[in-house]
Amino acid sequence: MIQPPKQDLLAGLRKWTLERDDESDPGGRIYRDNEGNVYHSVTRILSATAPDHQKQALAKWLERPTAIQERDQAATRGTHAHAHAEYVLKTGAKLARQTANKKGVWRTGSDGLERCPASITRWAIQKAIQGAPKVSWNASGYARGLRSFIEERVSGIFAVEFAIHHPGGFAGTCDALLEIDGALCVTDWKTSERSKINAAYGDSRIENYLCQTGAYSLGLRYLTGIQAEAGAVVIARRSGAPEVRMLNKWELRGAEQEFLDRLARYYEELEIPS
């Protein structure tokens, strides 16, 4: 059987193909494919297997009288900032595609993905930014941080908001597959009012974020055969430039293995049926 081109397989991930099930599992929603196989969300797995100190810190924070309100506000600003980045990337990809088609300048890379010149992508991103809808004031700073990162460092747009699942029993949605600083990156947008990246703490504050990129990389490779060269966790702040943690190819492989270890612990220790 002839395998479809990787570009077509990647395009197929734009649509979520699993059925959401909120009733079967009291621990939270799960997903099923058309054969009845069960998948748990990447974020649920990481939350359940987080280090004890993170769980204790979260529990203590939730005891605060304003915690629920702050959580909801954070979720709203995150949704708006993500939507802004999604608009810029999808519009930029469309403009770049139209221009590259007219000029006939597509080329296929060694990874099987089609590329147009980076100069066209950067021009298209700038045009998309100029026409982007305004963002609500409480999320504007965060959106601006993501927008600036995209404008300054993205030179290729291959997928935006693509869905993955894996026979290991997990599923999720990755924010983007982009060319950043010349490398094919699994990319995840985050927002945070407080700094997450600090040399004194290493990666301890963003361990879940790094594992998340590993999960998306695993799902991407399983479904398409595409191996990302790097990972990018971009954490937008209320003001100023976002905090960025880039993972090279070896760090990304390490994040993949770390997620697989936590996945095994999730199913084993919590006795959740797969």
C-alpha cells in the first residue's frame, strides 16, 4: 500500500477525529476512536503525574478566596491570546500559500514538507498582523508578546492547531508546527502573569510544558512520520517579550521519553483502564 505524502498526512490532522466522552470516566473526559480505543488527554496525564510539590502548591493556591476568579481570568486571557496567534498564523499561511502558488516557488524539503521562501512567509505574517482583530485589553499584552515572537522568529508555517493521538493511550491538540530559527519546531503557546523561567529553578517550573511538547512530537511522528527537529515553549507575559524555552533535538527526544515514563505511571499507579 502506498503511503500518502507527509504533507497530506499533516493536513489530515487539522480535524479532530476522536469522539469525546464525558460520561464513562468519573476522573474526567476521555476520547474514543471509531474502533473503541480509549485516549486520555495529554494535559490530564501531566496533571495527574505532576511532582508532589507542584500538586501541593496548586492545592494551597486554590485555598485562596480569589483563586477561582483568578483561574477563570487566566483561562480567558489565555484563550484570547491563543486565538490571536492562531489568526496571525492561519492568515499568514493562507497569504503565503496564495503568493507562492502564483510565483511557483514551492520546494519539498528533506522532511517531506512543502516550503515557500522564508521571505514570503515573513511578508505574509506582517500582512496578517496588520489586519488582525483587536484583542481585549486584559489579554492584549499577552497577545502582543506572541505576535512579536511570531513576526521575529517564524519563517515557515506547516500546521496550526493540529490534533494528535497515539496508541499509548493519549491525545491532544498542539498549537503549531513551525519553522523557528531554521528548525522544524513543535510549538506550544502559554500565558503567565508570573515568570516561569528562572536560572535558579532550572526547568522545574515548566517541566509539564516540556513534557507536553514531547507528547505532541510522539503523536506527530506516529501519525505522519514527521520528526520535529526541535521544540518551542513560548510563555507570553502581561508586558514585554515572552519567555522562551527552546528544546534542541536531543532535549525533545528526552521530553518524549519523560512523557512516556509519566504515561506508564499514569496508567499503572492510578489504575485507569486503557
